Amino acid sequence: MVVWIMGVSSVGGQVMYPGDTNNDGVANYLDLLPIGIAFGVEGEPRPLASENWFAQPFILWAYNLPTTPWVNGGFINANGDALIDTLDLDAIVANYDMMQDTAMPIPWQHNITCFTCPPPVLSISYDKDSVKVNESFQAFISVLYPETIPPDIGALGLGVELNYDPDLVVESSVEVIPNTGEETLMFVTATSVDAFGYRLPSPGRLQLAAAGRGQNAFFKDATLVATVSFIVVDDIQRDTVFRAFKLDVSELLFLNLQEELLIPLLQNQDSVVLYQDLDPVTEVPLAGLLEIFPNPADGFIQVSSPQMIELTTLRLWNAQGVLVREMNPGAGASWTFPVEDIPPGVYWLEALGEEEKWVRKLILR
Ligand SMILES: [Ca+2]
Ligand SMILES: [Ca+2]
């Protein structure tokens, strides 16, 4: 065995690319996790080491990842010194999304699951439930457990890829802000406009990894991983005044310190309604008069005014901006709008007076 190792190293048969720490053929957010698992491990420095993206011979380390043992410590040691630590992060960012097929990459798949570990919950929520054009809002990416658990059954880290509709937000303003207040965590983040990478995710995609340094970092009842800030584009109109914005999870990987797979749950029901005022000048007077009741509603909505007014139109829009129901109430001070056959969810009630418009969010259950 020793002879074989020395034979390989002496002929330089094994090569690595700095930043592709799991040697799966691409440098990206997932390459943070091997650094977290192997944090503090020491081995042979790489002769003539560079952090540039080219094949570099290295001396095999005694260390291999626990459940994907074809990943040797020499792949993880991106900067080429004798230690796995945060200095090995830089090459991931510098070579982001670069691909290689000469280091004999192997897909990084985890077949060993920790079934006795409680499932971590990836939670996505927002600071607002509705946002106007040109205004900003934030998404919060957190890891939750029902209660704080012993660290040894928690998670070392996670890698997640999120998608959204790039036509709804100003792509150049999308910013991932890691929660550096969690001092045990290391982060790799990427958006389509991240300034550091050569190649980057396409618009509407962002990637995020967070991991502890040689110890499980997720075991508390709630840990904020990152905040993502967005700005709504100045015109969301596509035959409608409302659009729903939602982050969808396309890839999600949780590993623990033993490199075992954790099976996560997803808490991602929320969305943000983006809207624009078609005629904001005339919005004010009706707003002082109209009230809706009950909200949340089931069965019917009562729209009322303390005085007689002329209400030409009531329209109910769903969060996708689709007109669900319209009626023409006419003159009066109280109107009943039936909703018993409409699916539960978030809706917008739009009321038109003779020259005025009024909009209010409501929930049907
Ligand atoms: Ca990789
Ligand atoms: Ca290193």
C-alpha cells in the first residue's frame, strides 16, 4: 500500500484542480463542505502549488473523506499548504463554476444516511408580504430544528441552490449576505453578478453553502444562514398589476461531520406579492372610506363604507395576478362579495370608484 502511494506520488499520476475540493469536476458552493468536514487535517504540501485553474500533481494524503473515500485530502487542500482551513476557500471563489475532466472526477454522491439524526428544516421567509415596484425586500434562509439538539446529531453544513423569476427583480442588485454573526460558520455564496467568479450561475439562480469548521454547526432551534436582498423591477406589468415572487429550491444537500446524508424538510410556503399602482393619484379618497370584513375570510367578504358612495367595480385578483371574480356593486354603503367557491390563499381586492381605485390584500381560507 505504501509502495503504491509513493509510486503514484513520485510519477505525479494524481492531479487536482484548486477549488474542486470534492473532485467532482466543477468548483462550486458544494466544495465548501469537504473543507468543513476535514477542517484542521494536516498533510503533505503540494509542490509548486498555485490557486490557478490547471491540473496540479500532488502527494496523496493519509486522509480521505469518511463516506466518499475517493476524495483525498490532497484535493481538499486547495491552496497547497499543509493544512485544511479557511485559506482553502479562496480558490473555490476564484475558480467558481470552472470545470475539469482531467483529474478523473467522480460524481460526489452520498449513499450513507443518518436515520437517527433529526431532520433539519430549511426555512425560507420574507420581511414583507407585499412590495411595490422599485422597492426592496429581503428573504431569510434559515435552518430550524423543533428544539435545540445535541451537536453530535446536528448538521455540519448545507449547500443549496435557489431559483427565482429574474424578470421580477433587478438582477444586478441581488445580494446574498451571509450571517457572519454565526462565528462557527464558513460561507460560499454565488449569484449571477457576483464580482469574484469567472463563470457564474445564470440569472435567476443563486447558490449558497455554509459549514462548520470541523464540527457540526447546526443544532440550535433556529440558525439564520443568510439574508438575500432584492429590488423589484420598475415595471412588473404583464397584463396585470400583481405578480408573486418566490424562491424555489432546486438543489439541497445537508451533511453531518461524519459526511452522512441528512434528510431535510422544506418550509417554503411564503411568497411576496409585487405590485404597482396603475393610477396612484386617485388612490387616496376611497382608502379613507372602505373597509373589508372579515379578513381572513371564508364564504363571503363584506365591503362597507360609513357613507353612501358609488362603487363601480369590485375585482378579486389572486397572487399570480389572475382576475378571479368581478362584480359591479353600484351605489350603496355595504356590499357582499361571495368567495365560498374560491380556493384558499392570498388575494387582492380592488375597488373602483367613479375616479378612484383602492386595493387591499386579503386571505381566503
Ligand atoms: Ca467540486
Ligand atoms: Ca490548505
